[in-house]
Amino acid sequence: NGVFDGQDAFIPLAELPVFVGTCADLIPSQPLNVDTADDQRPDYFVVIRTSESISENDDFRIKINPFGISYTDGTASGNSIRRSGAAVTRLTIH
């Protein structure tokens, strides 16, 4: 439905990402349906869980470089940069 919610299935990574500088590959633990001919294909969301040491007003950004989505057949997609705006933490202290 294009909205991240509690009905979305969690797809774990095959392994923990290894960062080279500020970049890392995220490899899903199972093949994903990305058939572009299928109008009912699922939406995928990249959800980032921060460390426990994040503080109020810390911020971070996420970027997928051009052709940064690659497939097992060696092809790639995304002919433009996909980037988020700043994600700023808001902590509720109980």
C-alpha cells in the first residue's frame, strides 16, 4: 500500500553490514520480488535502527547512489540519487 506500517513483513539481512567509510551493502537474507511487470509487486522500505547511544537532536541522512540497487544477475537500477532528508531524533523520556 506504499505506507510503512505494522503489517509489513520484516526481511532480515543475510549478514551485518560492513562499513567502508560511511558506505555499506545491505544484502537481504532471501530473494525479493522485484518483477517490474507485476503491478501488484510489493513495496520495500529501508528501516534504520540507531544505536542506543543516539541523543536528542542527533541527525543522519541516508543515500542510495545512482545504480546503487543491484541484482544477482549483475544489473542495477536507479539512474538518480535517492536520498532522505535529515532524520532528527526526538526522544521521549519517561
